[in-house]
Amino acid sequence: MVAQIKKLRRSEGVTTSLPADLTFSATAVSSFGQFVDDAAFVAAKGSAAADGDAYYNTTLDVVRYYANSWKTLGSGSATGINYITSADAENNSVGDWVGYKNAVASVTPENGTGGSPDSQVVFGSSSSSPIRGTYSFILTKDETNRQGNGRSIPFTIDAADKSRVLTISFDYLADSKFDFGSGTAADPSDVVVYIYDVTNSLLIQPYTYQLNGSGQFSSQFQTSSDSTSYRLIIHIAGTGSTGNNWILRLDNFSVGPKDVAKGPVITDAIAFTPVFNGMTSGIGIEKARYYRIGPQIQVEVEITSTGSASGTVAFRHVLSGLPGAADSSLLGLRPTIGSGTLLTAGSTYPLTVVMDGDDIVFKVAEGSISATIPTADGGVDAGDRLSFIATYPIVGWGSNTVISSQDDGRSIEARAYGTTSTPSMTEETAYYIKFDTEEYDTHSAMSHAATGTTAITNGTTFYTPSAGYFHIDASIYLGSATAWVEGGDDYFVVQLYKNSVLHSEKTVNASMPVASYLMADIHTNIKLNANDTLQIAAYYKTASGTSNPHGMIASNSRNYFAVNKINSSETIAASEVVAARYKISAARNWDGTTPINFDTKTFDTHGAVTTGTWKFTAPISGYYSVSVQLQTEAITMTADNAFNVKLLKNGSTLVCALDAYEQDISGSVGGITITSVNRNVKGTDLVYLTAGEYIHVVGDRIAGSVPTLTSTDGNYNWIAIHRIGGVM
């Protein structure tokens, strides 16, 4: 039977050429060949696969085509363009992936090629537990530090994708020995992802470059204007040895342009503690929460005054710990932002809520409420109730941002309970407990086996669908054939196990004689990676080792195991403005080691600055522009006296010397004496920061007297930082 292969087009990418007509075996149906896998197709063809070959894969229920390597029709980026030639291992080979080893071991690759890779680092294909299809790539290492090894694959982009943001994505599954680190540069995941620009010999760190345990990697990088040749690098950054012989499965690689989701960021309610001017005697908080609604914040507060007001009552946005700073420039000349009520002395007064700088004040007919207003009731006194709702813009917040699309958006919720009594348990032996009836399970994440009768085996297991923070509630109702003994000799323990390792437990002692039962519960939060497991266990001890048979009593209200993911209150906005500007309010020494303390905030969109031991901590990865201006107190300098300003990253790494002042003449010129004057330095530079990394500025004296920064005007001593751009 003959099949005519159609011309295949990868969207705006390469068009494959037409091969000759091929004679297929009898397994072909109609005019299109059907085979169980790539190898079966090649066997039927009788020669090696070539560009343009295609068939229907009956095992995977997909169309497979060949363009430099076997690919699945419809896989890859949203645009249909995937520049990775060996995107998966369905042909049971590593394709165009090659091994390398750095000349010097490092958490970052050098260029992703060359060297002699350690033989104990193996990259291959495997049909054992594939994460997609029949085969997945598999990367393994032994119990030795293999930092600096890795695998890379070259790719060439179209000219249309020069100077564009491209998306990297792939699926992965790591075993329990793989270390995902803390997400910081100092403690990275065992494997990290980089891009190498071959034309410009430039290593590019993608927007996100570490694996976080979610099972799906997605990131972006910016291509250059003069290069189409790149390399995708999978690099071993970890230094683990004993016990760190991990296995990492990889599949479905893609690099290409991708349509990104855009829209306003809208959050759930977030509780906070309000701070007021004028309420010096304290307040009772009935309600205090805020929402982000696109570029604006909505604040809802209800309080009761515990004493008389002192002066004008004002709500403090910044001191209340709310994000960013109010953008009063967008409010115009009449900054009314909401409404409220004041209940005082039995009378209710409607309030107009007005923005006053970063503060909110409350107006009645006579003016802002205070110790004396409303005049009819003698002002705000103890027991008075104030409530308001205000909506106002925040500096740096946008209404149309690039938002994360990695999560399916569903809450992860599961709860099961026990309606069947367990077998009797042996004293001081822990057992995983089976909760045999599921109340709900949004992701089918729970599985149930019989409670073990001789060891800590079986029971109910929760398999984590995606990484994040989770809240756990569990309770066990344990019964005895005889009464428990009070006084601490009889006790019962409920335990939470993560990946078969004890995470937390709670002990309940018999405080009084009880007929036949004792109940213990556990409530905790825990960080989980995708595919981590959770189980609940229990054990008991009786007085003097008396052997009384115990077991879980059937009860759907007292025996339960519930898991829910604590969802982030805000969607990550990759294009969000991050900016901060601070100045100094008092004289500062210029000692060369202590961070200059810019202690007065002009604005700080994400609360990224810590004053005192001053530093700016990046809330999101990216390139940051840093500008500094400093002015010294009046000093006299002689020839060869000098000082400069240094920008440091993570406390010690010198990014650059922003500017220097050097005196190259003596104390007088042409009989004119050079008097004591203020000296100025200023500069700007660009630094890449991964989320969690920080920078600060120090003043360094090279020679001459130690300068002191002027305290007369903070406008001459300031630092301004902003993140450049975002995801397109």
C-alpha cells in the first residue's frame, strides 16, 4: 500500500521537503501509515528516517513527523515553532544532545561544550516510567560531586526572532534524592538551565533558570540582534555527594516564540494590621483587608477606638505594611478615594475618604475627624467605631501585565476519613493509617491501601500534584479494650511523614481515666515539590508496657486526613514595574566597608529595601539600573587624594566603581588657595539580579582624610534603582 506524505509546515518555520512515495506494510490503513512507534515506521520503510517522513503513532495516538529528528505534530510552543531538533526521546536515542564538562567546576556553565564529561553522569533515553509517550530522556549521577557536567543541544532561530523574547519549556520528574535548593543563587537546584549565544560567545541566564519541583519548567530569554545560533544547556550546579545519586527524567523540550497571557492582576483578600495617626490610645480591629485590582488597591477597614483621639485621625498606608506607595499624581486636585462612617455618641456620620500624600484622612462637614471633630460629639472618643472602603492607584502597578500560566488555576484540595476500624496495633509501633472514604479530591491525588498490621507500611498516601505550600489537618481516634491510665504513662502520638521521613508529630497524654478512647490531631503547614508524598501514622504506649490492643475507631468526624494548597494571593506579574528611590537624612561616614544607609524613602514599589544595614533585595529576577549621587561635607584635598563609590552584590562581589573623585593638583594654583569645598560623585550602572540577591553601596577612601556625607540636603545624597523591561 502506498502513502503520499503531505508537505508539513511548522507554522512560520521550516517547510519540510516532499520525499518519494513510500511502500508501507500491511499495517497501514487507508492512505496514511499507522505504526506502533518510530522504529516500526523505519523498519517498514527499509531505510533511515528523512525529513518529510510522517505516520500515525497508534501507541501515542498522535501524528509523528521527521524534521532533523522525530517530532509530534502540534507539540512545542503556542506558535507551532520549536527550534529544538531532539525535543523528546521517542526514537529511543539522545538525538543531537551532547555532553560537556567545564574546565573549572562552577554553578554556571562556561559555554556548554567541550571538556571530557564524567562517565558517571549518564544521559540517555528510557522507557522506564516515561513522563510523556513511550520514552523520556534520563539524566543520572552517582554519589560524587559532578558539578560542571551537563548536556547541551544547538539550535538555530529564524531571522524574524532576532531581538525577541523566546520561551524555553520542558517537562521533568526528579526522584527524592534530587535537591531543588532554596531558589537562590547561593543554594541553587541540582540542575540549572542556561542559553549560550554562539555568535557573540555570551552566556545568557534565562528569566527563571532553576528547577522548583513543579514538574514543568518555563522561562524566557532575550535573543540578540545579530545572532541566530544558540545552545540550550542543562547544567549540573549541585555539589551533592553521599546520598545525592539522583535520577532526573526530561521530556517535551521547546524553544520558540510564544503568545503570553496578559490581563489585570486581581487578588483574594489579604489581611493586614492597620496603623493610624491620632489613635494614640489604641484600636480594636474588627476587619482589615486589602485587594489588588489591576493598577489599584482596595482597602477595607473597621476599627473601634479604645481611647480619645489625639489630633487628626489618619490611616497610614506605608506604616500599615501595605504594598508600594500611593500614586497621588493620578488622583488630580480632588483626591476623593472612598467613603466611610463614624459611629460616635449614638450618632452616625457619613465620611468622605481623601488621600493626603501617603495617608488617608476622613472628612465630615467641619473638616477632618479628630480629637474635636465632629464638634457636636466632642470628636473621636473611646468606643467610637470607624469603618471605610478606599480605592486608589499604587506606583508601579499596571492594568495589563504578563501573568503566569503555569498552574491550571484549580485549588488542590483533598479530604478522606475513616469509616472502618483498623486492626489492633502493636504498642510503640507506628502504622500508616488508611482513611478509606474520600470526601473530595480535586486532582485524584490520594491513594489508599490497607493499614499495615506489622510495620509502618501501606495506608493512605497523598501524591503532590504541583509544588507549593500546603496546609495539613489530620485526626486519629484511637480506642482500647481497657481504660487508658492517666498521669502521663499512657499516651498516643499522631505523625506526619513526608517522603517516608517523619516531618512533625503531636503527643496526647491521658490526663484522666477514660473508658476506651483517646484522640490526637495535627495541624501544620509544609512545603512540597511535585510528586512528594504525605502519609499519616500513629502509635501508642500504655502504662508499664501493658499490652492492651488498640485500633482506630470508625468515625468520619474524628478520623480524617485533609490537604489543601495555600494559593498565592497574587499572580506573578513578569512585566510589573519594580522601582525604589531613597535618600539620606543625617551625616554618614565614608569608611569603605559599611553600606551607606539611605534611610529616607521617596518610593519603593515592592518594599525591596532594608534600611539600617542598607540593602536592596531583588523581588524578581532581571536587569536593574542603579544610579547614585553623593556629596561630601566640605573638605580640603591635596594632590593624590581620592575616594570612590562602589556597588557590591550579595555583600562582597564588586559590580563596579560607579565614580571617583581624585585631586591631581596641590593646595594652591597660581597663588590662589584651593579652599575646603563639597565634593560630588555620581554614577549609573546595570546589574543582573536573581530574585533574592541584593546590592548595596559603599564609599571607599583611597588617600587623604575620611569624607563625611553632607546632612544638609538629602536631595544631594540619593540612590535610585529600577528593573528594566519585562517579558514581552
